[in-house]
Amino acid sequence: MNYDNLLIEINNSVAKITINRERKLNALNKDTIHELHKAFDNLNLNKTVKVIILTGSGTKAFVAGADISEFADFDVSQGEELAQKGQEILFNFIENLRTPVIAAINGFALGGGLELAMACHFRVASDNAKMGLPEVSLGVIPGYGGTQRLPQLIGKGKAMELIMTANMLTANEAKDYGLVNHVVSIDELLPLCEKLANRISKNSSTAIASAIKSINASSNENGYHVEVEEFGKCFGTDDFKEGTSAFLEKRKPNFE
């Protein structure tokens, strides 16, 4: 299958998906989200593929965030639908995939980009990577599972601080927090991910699928529904209008 925004490679039992929007810092737009769903679905059905590696093109960004221009004028119901559909077709879909997915974070992973990385089963970062959830600086909250997965990975207190300050973590800080498993140079990133993938591929695929399902069962599904509702409500606020307008106009927001 041909994709406009993705590159797919399969080497033995390991598949690699590269988000190929380097000029846009691999930002997630609607088309890319749908293509990612199709790619993951197809690879998950491919019995020769045992592990999937997800990365971004270039050396600047894994995914720098969502394409804000696509939803800056949304109302409450449209905002809620945006989060609900995104979680269903991509973020929750990846998390519950039977095939293990490794995020190779090769630069900025911000907003929806970090949420995408957190939906993967674990993460490896290059030493130039920076990660954060800056949504509150736009008058909105993370809507693709960020308020749920981040506390599960790094603890409630650290997640509260990171989300409320909208700060970015360096790769090493992210490792110290438990957000990523390994930090290596950009040149070592994919080789390490491939080494880990090859090691995983030697184990029982059915057992790994069961392990993924069992580990994921420890999270509270209701939290994602709350996030969807609160994400949607943000679209009805003046702060959201000001935050997104300021971003698109390349100025600092003035929240009342």
C-alpha cells in the first residue's frame, strides 16, 4: 500500500514506520493519523512482522505536535469528537495492538507527538530529543491520552507539574523520570531499537500479545472518557481561542 505521509520498511520480522513530513517537523494532521492507523493495522495482520518501530524523518523531530491549524476554530462538540476519534483510531489502537511497538524518538516529541510515543509499548530517545505536553499554553489540555498515560509512566506529581508548567524535558531528564527506557546518540537510535526488536522477535508472539493485554488492563478506562469531555470543553473557552490564535500568529498568548 502507498502512503503520502509515511515510509514503511520490513526487514525480516521487524517493520519500521517513518512519519515522512520533515518540513512540518512530522506534525500530526488528519491524513497522517488515518494513514498511521492503516499502516499499524496492516502490519499487525502481517504474520511475518513481530515488532514495529515508529520514528520520524530527519533528526529534528519525532513528531513536533498536532497540526493546530486544523482545529483552531472547533467548538466544544467538534473538540470532543476530535479527541474521541483520535484515541479510537490511533492512540488506543496502538496501545492495544498485539504486535509490540517501539517509539524511536529522534528529536522533538511535543503534544500529540509525545502522546503518540506514550501510546507505544516503550520508548527509546536520541540525546537531542526534547519532550513535553504544552497544550495548556494554548488554552487546552492533552486530548490523545496524555493526562492518563503520563501519570502511569512517571507518577501523578511529576505529570501534574509537567502538564501545568508546559515545560519540556531533555532526553536524560525523561530517562530519569522513567518516560523513556534508553538514551543514545542519534546515530545509535535505530540500531538499538532494531537490536531490541530482534530480541523481542525471538520470543512467543502469542505470549507477548497476552502480556500487552494484561499490562494494559491495569489502567482505568474511565479516565480517557473524562479526558475527552474536558478536552472538548476547552474548545468553548476564550483561552483556547486566544492560545491557538497566538500560536498561529507566532506571538505570546495573553490569557485573561
